[in-house]
Amino acid sequence: MDQELVQRITDAVLRALGQSATTAVRPPVGVCTGDYSKFPELAGKIRVSPPAVVAPVSAPDSKEEAAGSAAGATGAAAAGTVLTGVVTAGRLKGLRGVIYIAESAMLSPLAMDEIRERGLTVVRVKAADVQPPTARWTWWMQGDCPSVRQLVQRRAVPPVDGVQGSTVDQLAPAVGRICRIVESGRLTHGVLFVPQGAMALCLANKTGSLRAIAGNSAKAVAAGAAGVGANLLVVEYAHHTYAAMDEMVTVFLSGSGKPPASWPRQLQECGA
């Protein structure tokens, strides 16, 4: 609505009524104008954050700068530090200075607030510079899901060998096979795609070498991969889209798959 037009109409009505046109037209209730001068009780409590610094990977002035920029962006991508998908505030925890996000990534409102408040610099990285994780991994699927097949085919990763069938009866053999492969050092990570994850998690965490986590969200997977050095991801494909599963698998495979130094002591303390 044109506020100036509303003011003129109000003035005309007041003049017609023989009153002084001194009434100011205020915005509708609930509309924030950013002017808190009429509220002295809020003095000192409202802090306006500076705008976030968003720096695309732009053309540098020299060949040396170009090489440095490309190396920095690609190096960050290779290290698994390029954020993709929906970037939430939780995914920014622990990051400082410059953060790299994919060109197609979206920042949530809370993430933008986090960036402003902490003075982070955001660098957009082109899709061509975002390299997939290099972890050696395998997978097994109970049942069938077209999205899962598309995901693993795009990554060109073979399924677990030596396990025939895809029913729940083959779940335990698949877990055992992944455990032996990880113990041998041939692979570092495994992913189980199942309709329901409880049995897979229980079986996997009964083994001596697997640290299995549930694929609930990219944020939760990142925390699990960092916290326990997870080397097995259990994804309930019936509850996630292709994009969500792809992001969770990418985050998972960016982890080292190695347990923290305190892990043996913690196992001993719990009687395992």
C-alpha cells in the first residue's frame, strides 16, 4: 500500500472534518520498520549486526592471484570443507574466518544471522571446483529404492560383494562382510540403505570394528562422523529424498572413519 497516498487521503478527511491534519499514519501492526527510537525501554538491547560479507570467486588481477584463488577453493573442496545443500547455523559451528559454500547452496535465515554476528566471510565455489570425497567405500541395500540406485550409480561404487539377495535375511551377512572389509583395510566406509534402521544399527554396533550412526540429517551425520569417527552409515531411504541422502552420504564420506583417541578407554569403561 502507498503510504504517501494514505497520508493524503487522511489529511483530506481530517480537513473535511475541520480538524488539524497532524495525525501520522503508522505502518500496520506487526510490520517492523527498524526504528526503535519510540521505545526507550529497548535502549541498549537492540543490536544491529553488520551485513554478511559474501565474496564470490571473482577474477583476480594477476596470474599469481588466480592460481592462489583456484588452489584455495579447490583445496577446500578436496578437504571436504565446501558446504553444500541447505547450510544451517548448526553446520557453521567451529568454522572461522572464510567459509566455502557451493554455488548452488542455500543459507538458512539463522545461518545468515550467524555469519553476520561472527563476521564470517562466505566464498561461493563453482560446482566444477567441488570435488567428491575420496573415501573408499561400499554399500548394501535391503529392498529396492530408485533414488539409492541413482545415487550409487552416479558415484560408480560397487555394492558389497559376496552377499546374495536384498532381503532382511541378508542384513546380518552384509554387516559382517562390511566389518571384515574394513578390518582388512581394503575400505574405510560402508553405507547401509534400509527401510528401517534399528536392526542394522544394533547388529553393526555389536561388531568390534564398526561404529554405525543413523542418517537422520546432514548435520547429525557430520556430528557423528566427527564425534565417534563413524565408519558405517545407516540410511532409512523411505524417509529421505535423493538430495537429502546424497548430502548425508557426502558429509559421511568426508569424515576420516577413525575413532577418537579416547575410544578404547570409553569402550573399556562401558564393559565392551
